[in-house]
Amino acid sequence: DTEVTQTPKHLVMGMTNKKSLKCEQHMGHRAMYWYKQKAKKPPELMFVYSYEKLSINESVPSRFSPECPNSSLLNLHLHALQPEDSALYLCASSQGPDSYEQYFGPGTRLTVT
Amino acid sequence: LAKTTQPISMDSYEGQEVNITCSHNNIATNDYITWYQQFPSQGPRFIIQGYKTKVTNEVASLFIPADRKSSTLSLPRVSLSDTAVYYCLVGAPRLDTGKLIFGQGTTLQVKP
């Protein structure tokens, strides 16, 4: 199984809502990532989890809160988002943090109203 | 992390070989060159990675000259389904701990 799954596929939320994005992989990978991608732009790294510990936070606002409950799961908790946070949120995993061969999920298309 | 420069867009026709060149003049000794492909509304997909000379897999070939200041991704006999954005990335996985930094990418349009 070389698949990274993400739920939901689409999410519309108001600026006062709290929601969560979920990512799952069963490849035994020990590094997991969150990226944000705006339309016609390249993906931007947000967070890196290495062996279930947060190893990189690319100065992401605190309204985005990552969580790694176990080696297969990665969540991104969203609270008090702004309309400019609307984007495609991509999850990825790799065997370890020292690999550039990352497997990406299909993403969650988030719209903040 | 070395900066990369790629053409913004390229056009090709079905059945042709496509070569996308990436410039990375300040590549470091520990850096590898990695290429990803992204279709609209999908996550990027790893295509190929190399350090020097030539690497080939079932999807593409990667040519890297001796000075490593550029690299060329070669896609043989493209089809309409190869229409996508192609990203060239340069970095040292073991030093940058998986920190992928995507450049602007090259949008390849394959025409019938």
C-alpha cells in the first residue's frame, strides 16, 4: 500500500469554526509533513513530524495546530482561520526525515468564508 | 538549499521526447537533484532523483553534467496524460531533514 489518504476532500468553514484535517499512511513511514498550496503556486512546507515528534515548524500561525497521535496518523487542527488561509492542504510521508522521496496525498481543498 | 531556475512553461506534441532543464548554479557537494510531477488538484508525485551523470527509471531519465550546475529531466514519447507541472528541487536530504522546497516549476502542455 503506497497510498496517503486525506479527509475530507473538501471543507468549507467560517472564521469562527474549529475543524480538523486528517491524514493517514500505512507504509511504515516515520516522517510526515503538512504543506499548503495556493492556486498556481508551488507547495509550501508547514510542518514536519519525525518519529512522531514535531521537528520543523515553518513559522506557521498558531491558528494551525498539528498533531501526530501515532506513526500512521497526522492531524491538522484549524481554528479562527482567515479567508487568505483558503488553499489546498497536502499531507505527505517518507521513510525517514532524510528522504526527499515523499508520498503525497490528494489534499484537502479548504475554503474559509 | 540551492536555488533553482526552470522555464515557466513548455509545449510539446504527443510522441515527442521532452527535455526540461533546471539551472542550479550554487549546488553544494551534498546536494541531490530531485524531480516531482503534479497534476491539477493532486499532490506532487516523486519522479526521479540523482547526484551525478545519468539516472533512468521506468518514467524518466535525469542527466546531470560533471559540474552539476544544471540538470535535464527527459520524458520519452510524451502523451496527453503527461500534461502537468514539473518541479526541480535541489538539497541535501540528510542535512535538511526532508525539507523539500519547491520552486516555481515548469508547466508542460502536451498537445495532440
